[in-house]
Amino acid sequence: MSTGLFGIGVSGLAAAQLGLLTTEHNVTNASTPGYTRQRTIQTAVVGLSTGSGAVGQGTNVATIERMYDKYLTAQVNSSQTKLSEIDTYYAEISQIDNLLADSSAGLTPVLQGFFNGVQQVAANPSLLSARQSMIASAETLVSRFNSLDVRLDELANDVNGRIEDTVSSINSYANQIAELNQRIVIAESSYGQPANDIRDQRDLLLNDLNKLIKVSTTVNSDGGISVFVGSGQPLVIGTRGMVMTANPSAADSAKMAIGFETVSGSSVELPDSLVMGGELGGLIKFRNETLGRTSNELGRMAASMALTFNAQNALGQDLLGRANGDTGFNAEFFSMTDMKPIVKQIGAVTGTPVIAVNFASPSYGPDVTNGNFYTNLSTSDYRLTNVDGTNYTLTRLSDGQALPPPPAAATNTLATVAAYAAANEGFSISLTGDAAGNSYLIQPTINAAGSLAVNSAVVSDPRTVAAALPFRTSSVITNTGTGSISGGGAIPGADLTQLPIAVSYVYTSASSGPPVVAEARELSFPLALAGETITIKLPGAAESTTALPANGKIAYTSGMEIGFSGMKFTLTGVPNNGDTFKLERNVAATTDGRNALALGKLQTQNTVAGSATGAQGTATFQTAFAEMVANIGIKTRELSVSGAAQESMLEQAQAGRDALSGVNLDEEAANMIRFQQAYQASAKILDIGSKLFDELLQLG
């Protein structure tokens, strides 16, 4: 009896001691990051069978168990990786939001200042000081575009650097997890019990890894785990950590692409869509959704500004009396020397390709008599691919749209693709020596804001600003009717070689007085202009285009607007038979500011964001910038709200996990007393057994 009594007491002492040690371990690690509460699992020792029944033989500690739930832990990791992604995205986009929304750093005040300068020239075209002020404000505008572009480039470089650092950290975590896998496998196979503290360390690393990138795990039969990213790309396989890489993308060397190192040491690039969650996912999302689009949007504004302003400037005449076609005339107010779309080869190419992409000339509309210049440039990049040596595909990368869009053929000749791009996307393509399979990245506007500049010839001589128009209109002094001609305006396609031109008002009566109602009223143009395309807009009617008849005559209506040979004017009133109106070169026009007025109107006209169907632009410079700022502000606010909600979800998930796995010091204090009492009781059993054994010895 005494032997059984001693054995039971000793087993109780051992169990209580392990309970006390486990409790002490919990208490001392209550503040240890990643620690999971442990407890002892006791089982009864199989009883000894006797004639009176089975007699218990004490207790045994089967294992020391972690209070761990993989589903609660998975919820914490999932919430953590999403919050890290949002926080990273928010931190990056906030920099752009603060930059563009700053009244002293944004474009709105300098745009206004520039067009104020244009208006001053329109009001005082003969003053060199007004022209110099306009040029100075243009240089301020250019400087602002340049500085914004530099800041965006700095952000892009910062993102690339952070991607490299994050990938390096991910590789470090992967190696540490692989090493812990090996330690766990060795430890658990050696004594058949879970390596609780090592498992805690591994779980903590997994949580930290989820802050960098979203991962999924599978548990191996030996106690190790395998870690995967994306759609199942392995990061850790048992005791081996894979190597993630960050190298310049094959499609765009300016961007760092994520990949995995192969056995041969090369790198296999992953699509950005597979890089999800954590800081890395936030950086990739920010770069693809906001940073690139913002750079392209800013570049589109700069390119549209330069193209439309130059196109209107080219229609004018400078203070020296020179117009387009005259020696020394500067058609470009903004220099286009360095402002060109960027073209990059995607991967290796064959053949001897020579590719050039340039901005298409801006369009003019919606009608000739009351139109404006605008561009069809978008905020997207494009991919041009040679399918079979003859046919090509042009893809707008922002929406994946093939161009020309359906129902056009899936592939088209280069000429078809190039014609569509020039008419609808705002850029022209020239390509020779190409071969099947070659592919090119086209970035029309990403470089425009940084390369915008004022023409140095204009800066050095303000007189070259084309504030006047190269022609003027007048009524012949001998006219006797009430007809009058407007000052006129310039439209694309000016042909000044036809000047001077005299337009006469005629009707069928022999009288020189006003025509009667039944008599035909006509304008008679010089016969040399027969066949010339002219545009006519009657009051309250839409514009129409026609060819000037062989007799040079068209019907007259008071208030009609007429455009031809790059000149437009309006005739009103009731002229008398034979009254004549002249168009001639604008000699010595030092006080003419008509083209400067047209330049100033570009501020309020829709010059940006022409549609894919070639329709007129849909936004002014200011509204395009305001829309960009608003979109970034909305996205920033959205991320702020989402981040707060996600942080709350993470706190709830952590609370749920900690309720099971966290150390409660009050509970541990109670356990300490319980195990202490159990220890004392087991010791008492040994004391009683000792006394009984002594009594038996004394009887002998």
C-alpha cells in the first residue's frame, strides 16, 4: 500500500510542479510579443486491478499545450496585411494630395497668372513690358510643371527603393521561417512533444511577414509549414526559403518588378496583380493606380498646353509683321524640342526596328467659326505588338482596350493602327525594320511636364509673340449700304498668299439701292477662289461646309459667319449693290491683339480630354487639374476611412485571439494558488505514507 501511496504522491508532485512551471512561464512572458498562453494537460495513470476493483496510480502530464486557434490567428494575419496595405498606400498618396492641393505649390495660381499675362498683351500688344510680363509668367508656369514632375519622379524612385527594401525583408523572414521549421522538425521528432515556444516565434514571423505581403500557409506532417504568395507561388517550402527578387521590369525599366529567382540564378517576373496585401501590395497599388496616372495626367496638361497654345500662336503675326511662312517667324511659343512621347522596347526584339512616336497636331472644333484647339491625349500608356510581321495590336493599358475598338478586326496593319492613334489618341507612330513578336511600350505624356519649356527665341525677343492676326478686314470707303464686316479671326489652314481678296455684295437689280424681297442677295468672291472649301454658319443654324461655286457666288444672310483660306469673318447689315469688303495683309499692326485674345480664350475653352471618337475636348486646363486634385483627394479620404475601419477590425480580431491565447495575470495568479495547493496536498500524501511506513516498521 505504501508503495502505491508514494507513487501517487510523487506523480501529483510532478504534475503540480509542471503546472507551477508552466504558470510561471506564462507570467514571465505576459509581455513577450507573439507569446501564446500554455497549459498542462493531465491524464490519469491506468489503475491497478485488484479483487476489489481497479486502484488508481496517480496522474501524468500528457503534454503542455498552446492555447492556439489557427482560424483566429488567420483572421489577425488577414486583417494585418490589409491594414498594412492601406496604411502604405495612404502614406504615399497623402504626399501627392498635400503637394497638389497646396495653393502655393499647385498649378491653379500660376495658370491664372500666365493667362493674365496673355490678356495684358491682348489689351496692350504694342507694349514690350506686357509681352515680357507674359513670358515671365509663362516661365513661372513652366517651372511649376517641372517642379511637380520632379517631385513625382522622386516619389517613383522612393517607391522603387522601398520595394527593394521590402523584398529584402521578405527574403529575411522567409529564411528565418525556414530555419524555425527545421528546429521544430528536429525538436518534435526527438521527444514527440510540440515545440511551443519555437512555434510562437514562427507565428510571430508570419504575422510580421503579413505586414509586408499577403501570404497563405499549409502545415506539413512533420510540423513544418509551407508559405505561399500570390496565386500559389512558394516562398517557403519546409526548411527551404525561396528568393524573391526586385528587378527593373521588362515592360518598363523605370519600375521595379517582383519576381522569384530560379535555380539558374535568373529571375521570373510576377504580374503586379499577384502581389497583394501588406506594404509591398500597397506600394504596387499606389504606383499603378495613382502615381503613374498622376504623372500622365500632369503630362497631358503640359502637352495639351504646349500643343494648343503653339497651334493658336502659329495663326498669328508678331510685332515685326511676320506670320507663318515668313522668314524668322516663331510658330512655337513653347519649345517642343524635348517634349516627345517615350517609347521602350518590351523584352528582346528582333530585326532592325526604328520606331518614332510624336504628338499629333491638335484638333480644331467644334466648328470653324467658333472653335478652339484641343488634344485627344489620354492619361494611359499603350502597348504596340507586332503579331505576325504584318498585323499589329495597339492596347490602351489603362482599360485593356484594343485599338481600333471592336467591331474592327482584332489585328490591323500598322497603317490602320497608326491612323487611329493619330486621330483618336493624340500621337503618331512611325516604325520600320520591325519583326514578328516585337512589342513596345508607348508613354505619350509621362515626360511632358518635365520637358515643358518656353521657346528660347521668344524669351530672347518678346516681339516674336504672335499677338496680332496676319490679315485685316475693311469696308471700302465708297460703300453706300449699311453692311459691315467683323475684324475676323484665324482658323487652321491659313493661306496668306491669296491676299488681298475683295468680296462684293451683289443682287439682281440694276439699281444701286437696297434689294427688294424677291431679288437674290449674294456675295461675290474672286473667281480664282472657285472650288475653295468654305464654311458657313447662319444665325441660329449649325455650321455647314461647301465648295465655292464656279461663279464665285453664295447667298447672303445678315449675320452669317464665313470661313475660308484660314480666315473667318462675319457680315451683317444690308449692303447696297456693289459694296465691297476687303481682306489683306495686316501691315504695321502694332496695336492688333486679336490673336492674343484667341490665345487667352484657351484658358476657358475645352482644350483637354478629347474623346476616343474625335469629339471636342471635355475639360479646360483648370478643370482638368481640379479633377485630378479632386480624384486624389477622394482616394486619400477613402483610404483614411478604410484604414480606420480596418484598424478596428484588426483590434477586434486581436481581441478574439487574445481572449484565447493571451496571458491573463489574474487567471495565472489563481492557477498559481491552485497548483501550490495541489503540490502541498501531494506532499501531504507522501508525509502520510512515510508515517504509515514507520508505524509498520515499529510493529515488526
